[in-house]
Amino acid sequence: MSRKETTHFGYRQVPLHEKARRVASVFDSVAGRYDLMNDLMSAGLHRAWKRLAINQALLRRGHEVLDLAGGTGDLASLALRRVGDKGRVVLSDINGSMLSRGRDRLLDEGWSGNIDFVRCNAEALPFPDRSFDRVTIGFGLRNVTHKSAALAEMRRILRPGGRAMILEFSHLYVPALKPLYDLYSFRVLPWMGSVVAGDSESYRYLAESIRMHPDAPTLARMMSDVGFEDCDYTPLTAGVAAIHVGQVY
């Protein structure tokens, strides 16, 4: 099998058609403890990152928003507060287990009239061109097999004046922190996953997938290549994560 027919799953090369299944298995395994593990492994920092990301999405009342790979609904919940009862948020995810938890969480919060739930693949969105004012994705793009295809789909479904916001893990820009970060990523996270979620391998994949994801300048160029304009990014916490934005005119 040639390299063109394979892709990375963490540090391993797997057949292209297998990556989606393997990623699905990861999230089926961790869905029940996903929010708890996010709080533990980031010491709650992911919540601050998500608030900053939503601020950069520049949401307005009445906006229609697609939250891709929305999982348990953190970004969707924040977006609903911004768009108001005249707006609409679509929470989407390719993984049924994660989407179910997100749906339950948002309905428990009292959202119903302006929230929809759609299971779909970010590489082939089931929405017409120019359907949304904003598209957001938090910590999901690195799990997509064909990232450029997903970015192009995000561009396609945005209206003129639309904006994409991508919150994703990135690459440290402080070299002195790298040994400590690697120790935490490859030793502490799998141990924590084993103790809390009963799954060390999924959190080892998390650490590996972060290293395989494009760095911030590369992702900004990828967004530009599919037609986004004014592409920019904001590093967070020494580059552990980054907020990317791109505009449609």
C-alpha cells in the first residue's frame, strides 16, 4: 500500500478508510468522562480558551451558527447565549455518543427552540451553500482525515460576511517548556486517562495527534488556500492551543 493510501492516526500510519473508525472508537470510549477529563487535564483552562474563542467568533444576535465536532456542547452553549432567541445554533458531530451527550446537556440547560442536532462528517456537510453566518470547531479539526476538505466545506456553507473560528491544540513556541510538556503529555495524560476514564490509549492518541497536527502558521495558510480571507491566529498558553479565524467576503 502506498503512502498516498494511508494517513496518520497519532504516530501510526493506517489505511485512509480506517482513520474515521479509529477516531470514532476513541470518542465512544471516552464520551462518558469527556468533560471531567478536559477539566482535569487542562486544570479548567479549556473553559477560558473556549470563552476567548467565542469572543473571536464575533457572534451577533440573530446569527445562524454551525458548531462542528461540537461534542458535549461547550461552544454551542456559549454561542446560544450570544445569538439569542432570534438566532440558531446547529450542534453537529460525526460521533453519535458525543452528540447524544451534547444534546442531553443543552436540553438540560433549557435550550430547545433554536438548537438543532445533526450527525455529520465535517468533510461532506449536508447543508446548502451559504447557510450560516458563523462556523465554529473546537478541538476537532485535528481528528479529521482530510483537513483541507473540511476547511473547504466550512468556507462553502458560510454566507458573505461570514466568519470561521477554529480552536485547536497547536505547537509550543517556548522551547524550554517542551521537555515538561512532553512528560505531561506522554506520561501523565495516559495515566490520568487510565485512572479516570479507564482508557490510557485514547489519551496517548490525544498527545500524538497534537504533535501531528499542523502548526499555527501552516493551518492559517491552509485556510487561505481554500478561500478564507484575513486569516489570523492567536496563540494561547505559550502555543499549547491557538484560535484561528478566517473571513468570507
